[in-house]
Amino acid sequence: MQAQTCASVSREDEKISKVINHVLTQVFGEEATDLIYRHLERAHSIKRDEVASKIDVFAKGLEEFLSSGAYAVERKILEDIYSSYGSLRRLEIEKDQMGSDFVDQIKCLVRKA
């Protein structure tokens, strides 16, 4: 049972990491996205493939790097993640997350998957 749970979490982490990478690339382009990832690795010891599993560190590093602009990027990441789930599932998740911050919402998504 434990292996299945870990595999499920790993798939969710991968799904979330792909969305995060897509949004960063869409918003900033490839070069700036690489710059963001280098900052995260240098300043916070978080690698590109660890972003979802260390979402709190990612959010802190992104907020350091982008200042108040990070909130718009986090919102876009959440929108894209929510849209990747079915509409009923999305409504259930959004209802549960009213008032939660970015990190809490991502952690909740991984737990519910």
C-alpha cells in the first residue's frame, strides 16, 4: 500500500512540476525560466525536478526572485493545475481551498490525488 501511495504522490509531483515549468516558460520564456531555476538551486538548493515536492521552498524562492510579481505567477500556476483536473474535481478542490495560500493549495492537491 505504501509503494502505491508514494507512486501516486510522485505522479502528482511530476504533473505539478510540468505545469509549473510550462507556466514559467509561457510567462518568461526559456532563458528567464532557466535563470529562475538557477536562482532556486543556488539560493535554496532546490532542483527543477524537486519543485513540487518542495513547494514551500519553491514559493519562497519565487517570491524572493520576483517580489510581488510572484503572486500573479502562482495564481496562473494554480489556474493551470486546476484546469488539468476534471471540472467537478476542480470545483471540489477550489471550494476546499477558498482563502488558502499557494503552498497550502498545492499540498492539498497532492494529498487528495
